[in-house]
Amino acid sequence: KAGVTQTPRYLIKTRGQQVTLSCSPISGHRSVSWYQQTPGQGLQFLFEYFSETQRNKGNFPGRFSGRQFSNSRSEMNVSTLELGDSALYLCASSRGGGGDYEQYFGPGTRLTVT
Amino acid sequence: AQSVAQPEDQVNVAEGNPLTVKCTYSVSGNPYLFWYVQYPNRGLQFLLKYITGDNLVKGSYGFEAEFNKSQTSFHLKKPSALVSDSALYFCAVRDLNSGYALNFGKGTSLLVTP
């Protein structure tokens, strides 16, 4: 079974631009979560979608948004990029919506903002 | 909020020796605990989880973890370390108070020397 895929793997953007990252979950998984990983803040939860509905959102500004499609694929968007948005963005999927399901992570998208 | 702490930034162990990576948790109610490993330039790989039941949980690649309610700990262990186990290890707890986000520890770098 194919794992979680994320595109693109690497991205370089300029301050003020916007970016869209894509995530394809494992087949049959209905929950998709996004995390930001930085050396200073570690792994931080961005948001989680289940059956096209955003169930939870982390403590990030409104510039960070996302959505999930009917095939469970998900995208996240960051508008008006700031230097501090440089990070590894990880997508994770899980089979069910309950708290006991483990999440499976993709390889991440490395975003560099200059 | 539900949280975990990893008190060691780095653990060094010789190949063939047992290894322990420590994690303590702070939660209200019953914790859902997870261990993940991250290799350079890769996403996180799921190792094991504790939801309920036996306090000793066995996972992937020969790893196991012991849930200790009285000490609020969930240490990761392996009887005999391999050089290829060198990686970054994350303990995580499911934050049931704010949906199903994973709250991660800051990570412990494991170095196994030949």
C-alpha cells in the first residue's frame, strides 16, 4: 500500500507570496492532519480534517488555511509568507477519526521563505 | 493541555547495548501515547502506541515501551541497539481536549556507536 505523499518536496518562496502544499493520504484513510516542524518550536499541530470537515485547528494565524477534498486529499495554503514560515510541513493520515488511531506521516515539504 | 516531556536532548549508546529513551506525560484522564522516529530528511515513522491494556507495548524494529501510570512515564526501550537506530525519537500524546491533535515532545537524538 502506498504511503502518504506530499508535493512538492521542496519549495522556495519570497516574503509576501502565497503557497499551496498538497497531501495524498494512504488509501482508505479519512483523516488528514498537518504539522509544522522547525528547529526552534519543534512539531506543532496546524489543523486536522476528517471527511472534508476541519475538526481542529492549532494556534496559528489565519494566514494558514487548509481544505480536504472528497477523495480525502488535502491542501494547505499559507498566504503573505513571512521568513518565520520557513519549516518542514508534514502531513499525516489515519484510518479513522478516533483518538486511538495512529497517524502515518509523509516525507514533508521543505518550505524556504527568502 | 495534555503534554509530554523528553528530558534528554541526546542519548548515546554502544551498539549491542540496551537503549532507553525517556518520556513523561501530563494528562487528565487516560493517556493515548505514541512513539515516532525520524531519520534525516524524512517524515516521522510510527513505532508503537499505548491506548489501554498491557503496560508493555511492542512495536516495530524490535522497540518496546513501558507504560507506568504511577510514574507517568512511557519510556522507549530496545534490548540491543543497532547503529541504524541512530535517529531522532519523538514521544507524543493525543490531546483529546482539543480534538485529535498529537502533542509532541521536543525529541531525543539517539546516537548508537559501533
